[in-house]
Amino acid sequence: MKQIGFCHGVLFKTRDVYSKGNIDIFRKCGCTAIEINCHSYPEAEKLESMLSRIGEFDYVSMHLPRDIKYKNDDKTKSLLAKIDDFYMKSGRI
């Protein structure tokens, strides 16, 4: 079966994209997949708040921040550790 979903950030102009209500909109539409859009480095701090909201989705993907240069430095390592922690806690790995 095909997965149908949206990026949780598509409603950023009208609502708090990290709110439970925002995620519920996608569930109520029958979406079985969601992409978490971690738009900027500071938003990585909000990822843990999403854990309780993504459990009902069959597929979860992540769009990494675009506001940093990815290289072998502490900032990149810190971000990737946060992403890894998010996926480990979500039980998706």
C-alpha cells in the first residue's frame, strides 16, 4: 500500500507546526506518513516534543535544517546526535 502524508510544516503560516492540533489535522485526513521539517538548527530542540505525536504514523521521515553548513565540526555532530536521539526514542530504528 502506498504511504500518503505531508510535511508537518506546510501549515506554518496558520498554526504552530509543533502543536498537537497541527499533527492531528494530518491524522484526521488519513495520512499514514509524516515528514518532520526541522527547518533550522534551533528547531532541533523541539524534536523531542514530537515523539508523542508521531506514534500513529506508519512512516516518519526528517528534513534536516538548511541553515548550517554540514561538515566535520561540533555543530554538525551535535545536530546529528539530536536527530539520532530522536529516531532512537521514537522506536523507528
